[in-house]
Amino acid sequence: MTTFTRTVLFTDTDGRARFRAEAVALDQGSPQARLSELLPTQGLQLRESPVGFKSEFHVSSHPQWVFILQGQMEIGLQDGTSRVFGPGEHFFSADLLPTGAVFDPEVHGHWSRQLGQEKLVTVFVRA
């Protein structure tokens, strides 16, 4: 079976953000156009971030797909690791505050920033 690899930014059991890869089955459509099942969404937002943009540590307010249209986006984790996503790349942001937790910027979340000399243009699709 053909699959699509979804990169997921998630909150692990210790409250820290991590990345993992998940397979999404492409078991519908035809051999020339394999499709996944229809995935639910709640809306779409466009974002433009200027050269030099960098956020503080934060968590996502809701699960969402993030697609990079232009520029580069770096996502940094509490453990010091980071990943860079460029045009045509994506990740699924499900780094949510654990139930009952109070946000602690020393433990929870991730930061994001624009890299390079080109503004960052992204699409957020809420799941």
C-alpha cells in the first residue's frame, strides 16, 4: 500500500515537544491519483512573517497542518534540536498544552522563526 509520511510535532508524555513520522494510507482513488481518506478540517489561515521573525516558546492552540509556501521556517524544541521546513514541505502541529498543565516556557512548547532573506508565507489548516 502506498502511504504519505506526515511529520508530526506533538507533546510527549513528559510535556515536551517532539517530532515523529506517521504513515497516512493512500488507499483510495486510482493508481494514477492515489488519495487518502477525506480528513476533517475546520478552516484555513494564511500567514506572512517578515525577515527576522522569531517567536518565543509557545504551544499550538489546536491541532493544525502547516504548509510552507515561500521562505523557510525553523521549529526549535526545548532539547535544543530544530528542523527547517521549506517550500512544499509540511508538518502537523499538535504540540498542545497537556490537560491540567500551566504553561511553563522552560518545559512546554516550541519556537518558530523565519530563515534567510525571503519572507515566510505559510498556510495553516485546522484539523
